[in-house]
Amino acid sequence: MKIDSIEIHHYRLPLDPPFNASWDPRPRKAHSATLVRVRAGEFEGVGSGDSMLGFAGHEHLFIGHDPFDIERHVHILDNLQFMYARMWPLEVALWDLMGKISGQPLWKLLGGRSNKVRLYASCGERKPAAARAESAKMLRDQGYPALKIRFHDPDPRKDLAVIRAVREAIGNDMHILVDANQGWQMPWDASAPWDFKTALWMADALHELGCYWLEEPLHRHDYRGLAELRRRAKLRIAGGEGNRDFNEQLEYLKHGSLDVYQADVVWATGILRAQQLAREVQAAGCIFTPHTWGDGLVVLANLQVSAALSTAPFIEFPYDPPGWTYERRDYILPQPIVPSEPAIVTLPDAPGLGVNIDWAALEQYRFGTGTIP
């Protein structure tokens, strides 16, 4: 069986009220998604993630080839992403296609450790201390064992005050994870990132509040700085979600930069290399727990990989109502991904990613080009 066609479509859900992402100075008035659709005979695979800008005109590099020739496809995708945008949504679509052809869910194809994934609630908006404390209590009552709180105030002391309020509100009932949002920036964000001493001061302060990890406290390419911070900090240092070249992930390992590796399979490594990374990270005694922030297919792809490969205590689950609900996040799916029991997603035995897109229902959201609004 050979690949017959590849299509890329872009969709946008208007957000009213806007979503105020902590990492983006601009309120987000829409949620955009790019879907890749690959066909082979009667089978179809889908993936989503990056906008795939630059891929148009290169379909012939894959059409006519065996979809199971994944080593070859990843090599070509890596060549393309060097020239253009991230191309891993197509790899996800190919894995979905392979799963559907073989009749196996992706989590089984990748190793089949489990079909259950334990979740942590990943908050996306910066809120005043009192409001975030109330949100934390709500998430605790829903059974989440941990929540992630994101920083980005010009004065780090104000961010720290939020953590104090949350810890006071929930006691020791939940782990608190902190994302400093210093590893990368939106194109229009000209603010200065933290220096090393600010990161170390924050790490010490968060340890005193019993936080589980500090994520992206320094620039994503500061391998030595992160390694020194990890050596001196008393809590775990996390990162790597968006380092788009696999060798960058290996640099983290080489330098001993991280305790927690968060490479997103549609934003960083792809799925084939996520397998290799997970094995190396866990063999080094570290944690592999992918970043999952994105649309429903992005979440699902990372959960499938995590179920198969990860030994982490919990995996990211973007959920921060009322600004970020299951319905907003997963509008491209026939049904949103929701926990089957408190803080647990049970992945289906259906082949591939386990979903079939309702393309007709998505037409109302379709637009012409894949750029951030």
C-alpha cells in the first residue's frame, strides 16, 4: 500500500472572550489549528500542530511511498524543517495511518506500556493570587494530583506571591509545578528574560514552598546555565518543550541540564525520536513528560506517546476554565478529550490516534493560511 495524497487545511475558532495566554503579551482572539490529512487506499491518517508553512509543493517526496517507511520519512521531514517550519504534524499523521492500516492503537504500536495516562492540570492564564488559589482548589476537588502555574510578570515577586497563595489554599494536597516561560518568546515580545541569579533565587523560593519543578527558568539554549542551576537548585529543573532540533535534546543530556524533559512530539522531536529520547532520558534517571499544549490532536498524540513510553508521575493536560476549557481546546475533534476517572485519560483501543475527524463539521472554521491570528 502506497501513500496516495497529502492535504493540509487550516482552521480557526473565534474566542470571545479572548484567552490571555501567560506567554503571549497579546490576548488571543482565536484558536488556530493546522490539520494534515494523509490517504493510502481506503485508510486516512491525521495529525496537527505547526502550520506546516513551506511544505506545499513537497508532497511528491512522500506520495507513492510505503507509509510504514517511517525512518525514511522522518529523514525527509527533518530536511524540510531545516528549510521551513516544523513538519512533525505529518509524521503524526503517518503514525495514525500506520495504526489504522494495522488495526492497532498508537500506544500499542509504540510499546503498549498502558492505555491510562495520569494527568496534571496545566493552567494557561496568569491570574491574581486570590483567583488562582480558588482555581487550584477547584482542580484539587476534581482529583488532579498536580497543577502547573505559569509566570510572566515583569516583577518575579508578584508571580511568587501567586504560588504562596495557592500553597496556602491547597496545603500539601497537590504538587505545584511552575513554568517560568523564560525559554522562548513570541515574535512581538521584546521583554528581557531572567538572568541566572534571578532563576536561582526563584528556584530556592519555590523549593521552600514545596514546588515539584521549575520549568524553563533560562533560555532554551543555555545548556551550561541550566546544568549549573540544576546542580545548585533543590527542586527539579524542567524544559525542552520546543527545541526543534533533536541534537538540542541530546545537548541537554550531554550537559546534564534537566531533571524533566518535556519535548512535544509535534513541536520538537516527532514520534520516532520521542521513542529514542524517552529511553535515554529515563535510563539517565530523569523524567520524560511531554509538553502537550495545543489543539485536541496535539494533546492526543502526546498522550498516546506518553502512555506507551513514559514512566512519569503525571502528564500535562491543558485545562484552565473558564478561559481554556475542553471544548475550546478540542474543537477540531468530534468529542473533547475528558478524564474517564479523576485525573486519568483512558485511551481507546481504536486504531491509530483513536479518532476520525468530521471534516464536514469543521468547514465552518476553515480559513486560507496557517498563521497565528
